[in-house]
Amino acid sequence: KPALEGPQDHVAATNAILRRRQDIMVKRLADIPGWSLTPPTGAFYAFPTIEFGVPDTEVVKELILDYGVVLVHGSGFGQKAGTEHVRIVFLPPEDVLDEAFNRIAAYSEKKLSR
């Protein structure tokens, strides 16, 4: 009850922070070959499509082990067979997101050059 009846000024500030972080994710993924995204409309995560011709589990494993970026494979959420997605959470601070997307871009460049 106190959470609903108490001060609400933090809600607008938190929403603004999350919007900036979502905007970073949307822009950065749009600039990385092999990724496409429909922006989320009410969540702190997204499920971009990956287009590398390999299972989502392989992409996640390589990003974790070789690049230190943790994503979750979309197949763990019951995605439709034949589609490949990963789950990205955009809650980390902006500098952490920037570094993660730099690493994702490096991974993608290497993956697509094979």
C-alpha cells in the first residue's frame, strides 16, 4: 500500500532513464549487421532476431565465452521453430550497454566475415 500511495516522483525519472537505454539498444542494433529488432513497448528487454544461420544457443554461447556478453537464447522462451532470437535486457548503465554493443558488433563482424 505505501508503494501505491507514497511519493511517485521517482517513476518519471526511472522511465526517462529506461527510455534512454532502450533508445541506445534500438539504435545500436540497427547499426549492427545480422540483427533486427522491433522495439519493445513496455518492457526492459527485447527479443531481436539474429541472422547468422546458426542456432540462437550457439550465438549466446559464443557471445558469453568469447566476448563476455550475456544474453539469453530465445528458444528458452518457446520461440517458433525456424526463427532465431535472443533476449537482451537494457537495464545496465549506458556505458555498460555501449561496451556490450561494441562487443556484439565485433562478434557480428567476425561471424559474417566467415
